[in-house]
Amino acid sequence: MSQLTFLGSCREIGRSGFFIEHSDESFLVDYGVKFTEPPSFPDMIPTDELQAVALTHAHLDHSGGIPRILAKSEASLFCTPATRDLSLLLLRDMYKISRGPLPFTRKDITLVKRQCQATAYEETIPLGHHFETTLFNAGHIPGSAMVSVRVNGKRILFTGDFNATESQLNPGARKNLPKHDIVVTESTYARRINPKREEIEEGLIDSVIETLERGGTVLIPAFAVGRSQEIMCILEKKGLPQKYPIYLDGMARGVDEVLVKHPEYLQSPQAFQRAVKRVRVIHDNRDRTNAVKKGGVIISPAGMLKGGASYLYFKMVHDDPKNSIILVSYQIPGTPGAELLASRKVTVSGRLFEVKAEVRQHHLSSHSDSRGMLDMLLKIPGEPKFYCIHGESESCDALAERLEKRKRVAHVPEVNESVEI
Ligand SMILES: [Zn+2]
């Protein structure tokens, strides 16, 4: 008999963790953080018989607690080389900016590199006496994977975050997945339909060009991993860097360096290389002031104007109607970005700003929407049983209901719930 325990990411986004036990061996998929204050992690697992840890992708809600596990176990970490390098970057940054104590040391972060067995997509690896794992491209960010685990004659798929639609940065998730008995699926946008990708890209380009033509500066607050690079590729495709300066700030610079080393995970390595060469890298506050003065497009973290250099730019661009601030991701309620969309008055670092710059949103999602999600899940052969996780509570329920309407068995697990497989 085998057992699967949902350690986190149940009716929530954050602290992903899935623990499989069979006989005297065990296997862990993801071990992430949730940015509460202080940060929360899944409950600690027994590590004595842990055969391996598999990581779907670098985002900290999946990877943020991995050093805690590796510090207690000699088990290998299986992920793509891009995920390994991006995780190291994100974990070091998290450690640097963390205010509360973390359940691992700075030195433990190096174990991600030391214990990693870089894994290619589609490669099947036997682990211990009872497990076997394979990674499939998830199309979410470069290097992202769905983790397939074989145990006790059953195949379980952990989708991680996935996007079936290709973007300018990522090839879409693997089509035609093999037969599975159980699928643990993300539900992030189970209640949302995205406009066509090309329409969103066109809208973004139109907003950027309108601002530049009237002599304004465009601020695009964006996540450092994935979104910033995608914006760079979209602007590159339209030939904008030849006409206007494009600036890049924050950790996105380090992410570019990692991705240049791993071109095999990119939709178009040549286009990305061109975009990286043409972008102007910001080093300090003097560069920031000059960039705003000269005008152009500034891509800077954080994506919701909370932390990162985007706040410094926001202070400089907010009061001129010629400028625009373009939000390119979902804005979590309560963040400065969400406030900005709702009222044009925004409190950043305790100060209230009245915004005269134009504010627009062009949401470039890196997750499948409800249609794309259902379409991909229903095509997985083997009539698998579904567990819907990684979404607001209502989204997890909505996905389970839609699957049940299609005569599939679906369940929304609670934190620390265990099921027999
Ligand atoms: Zn993610």
C-alpha cells in the first residue's frame, strides 16, 4: 500500500509539498514557502528513508524550503539544470531580504547545487527499490516540469504550474502525456478565461508605443523570473529596442545570465539572445534617474510594486500624465499594484501617492486558463483520479466540479490530508 500526503498548497497558493510513502521508502515533490509573516513552510517530513526530492520549477512557492530538506537528508534533488540555477538565485535573494528566521542557513542553500542531479525532460530515472520518475515540460517558466512518479504499479502526475499555450519565451507544455492513474493538478486560473495571447501582446505594444510617441516613460513592474524576459522578447519581436532604450533592473539581470546558459528551454534562443544584447542594464540609482530622464521602457521587479526597484521608479514616474505604468500580471488584493488599478491612489512604503501617469493592465499569464487547463487534463489517458490544489479555495472547487461534470473523479484535499494510492 502506498500513501500520498498533501503537505501544502491546499485551497491556497504557496508552500507546495507532496509526500509519497511506500513500504520503507519515501519520495518528495516540491517543498515551497508561503509568504505569510513570518514565512510558513509545510510540516517537516521524516527524512530517514527519503529516496529523492523532485522539484517542478524555481518559483519559491515550490522551491523555497528545499534547503531545509536537503540539510537533513542526502537524497538527490531532481530538476532541470535551469530550475537548479534559477532556484539558487531566488533562494539566495529570499535569504538576503528575509526579515524573519528561516528554517535553514545560507550555507544550506548550496546543497541545492551539490545534491542536484540535473535531469532532462522525458528521461526516466529509477530511485530506491520502489520509485521511478520522469519530468515533462510544463511550459510555465523556462525549465519548468511536470513530475511523473511511478510507485506500486501506479503512475502519479504532479502538474506543478503549467501553461499549455506557448509564449514568446516558453514552448507550451508537453502535448500527449502518457497514461496516469492519479493527477495532482494546479487550479490557479480555473475560474478565468484569458484573451488570446496575440491580442494581449498587441495591446501591450500599443500602450508602450503610445506612451513613447508622446515623449513619456513606460514603467513595467514585472516578476524577475519569466515575465521580465517575456516582455523583453515581445518588445524585441516588434523591433522596439532599435528605436527606444529598453532598461532592465533587479534580479531579472541575473535571470538573463542563467537563461543564456540554458537556451534549450527557450521558445526562441536567438530572439532571446538578441533581446539580452540590446537591453540596457541598470546598476545603481544614478542609472535609474538617467533612465527616467531619457525616457524609454523600464522593466523592473517587483510585479505588484511591492518591494524591488519598481518602487523607486514609481516615485519618479507617477506624477506626469505623459508616462505610463503597465501592469503585466494578476495583482493580489492588498498590494500597491491592486490599489493602483482600483483607485489611482496608492500607498507605497507608508506614503500615499496620487497617480497622474496612465495606468494599464495587460495580463500575460504563465498559467493555462480554465479552458486550456480542462482541455489538457481531460486528454491525459488512463481515466485518472484528480486532486485539485494550488489555487484559491473557490478555484480548486470550481476545477473539481468541472471535472466531475465530465464524469471524472476529482477531490480537493485539505492540508496534511493523506490518501491511499
Ligand atoms: Zn510558478
